[in-house]
Amino acid sequence: MSDSNTDTSRLDWSKGNGLLPAIVQHWLSGEVLMLGYMNAEALAQTRSSSHVTFYSRSKQRLWTKGESSGHVLVLKSIRIDCDADTLLVQAEPHGPTCHLGTSSCFGDSAQVRPPLGFLAELDALVAQRHAERPDASYTTKLFDDGIRRIAQKVGEEGVETALAAVVQGDDELLGEAADLVFHLTVVLRARGLSLADVVRVLAERHSGG
Ligand SMILES: [Zn+2]
């Protein structure tokens, strides 16, 4: 399936003397991570290696993001804009994108990410806890207790959310709803699933009318 926004043969390299701006966006949270410039060779290398690679105007050579820090950007997709002179690169960052240590060159996640993008971060954090099982983590304890205990928590939080909706204030409802979303994320992960899988189902339902 190709559409005019993915057909890179349309790119107009002449406008920027062989360089085009490339906006890099977190593929799940939507956070804008950085802006760089690509020439045709950088674009080709990005696609062949799956590591986002730019043409560095200061170094005057190809520069693979993370080549020295290890904080690479793993390519997920590339789209081009209506005028075929700007790239939108969706990527999965490994480590902070900015050399100053923030997740984005435009600041910290909390400042840059769209509000609902935090759900992607929560999902990733729960997946990390599942894989690494750090001591003294409540999430680790849940995974160690097993699916029945986690499922029980989802049930309890669901009931508490329902009760809060009827008889408590907004703060209490929001608190219970947050507990529910957290435990829902954990129970999905315990089954090898993610919030992204749930969002896919919701989106399919929506597009199906
Ligand atoms: Zn930066």
C-alpha cells in the first residue's frame, strides 16, 4: 500500500540544496523528539539500517543518531509532507534523544508529549518492570503474585471506580480511574499484551463504524 505521503520518489531535494528537514516523532507517544536534516544518502542509510541517520551540517558527513552515545532512534516509518520537502520520521528511541539528557531536544517528556502520550510511557514502564523485575517495585510484586491476583485487583479497582462515579467527588473518581488503568495495563502485560493492542481494537471499531 503506497500513498502520496509515503512515496519518497516524490521528494524534492532541490529546494534545500540536497538536504531536507526531518522531524523525528516517538512512534507511540507522539512526542516530537528532534529535528535533523537528511540528504538522499542519509535517507537510504536510515532505511537500510533502521537506525535514523542524518547529514550533519556541522560535521559535514553522515551522522547516525546514537553512534557514540548508543542512544539510537530505531526507525518505524517515514512519511513525507504535502509539498514533498519535509520528512516525518516515526521512531522508537533507545535512551534520551537529546545530548543534554532529556527525552526530547525540546525538553522533558512532561513538557513536550501530548497528554495522552503518557499512556505509551506507562505501557513501556510496565513492560520494563515485567522484563527486569526490580526489587521493591509494586509492579514486580504484582507480576510475582500472578495473573489471578492481578485480575482480582482489576476487579476491585473497577468496582471502586464505579462507586466513585456515583457517590464521590471528581478527585476520588480520577484517583480510582488511574488505579484501574494502571492495573489494566499490568494484567494485559501479564498476558503478553499492551495498551497499544487495546487502542488498535478501539480504532478498528471506530473505523468500522
Ligand atoms: Zn538535543
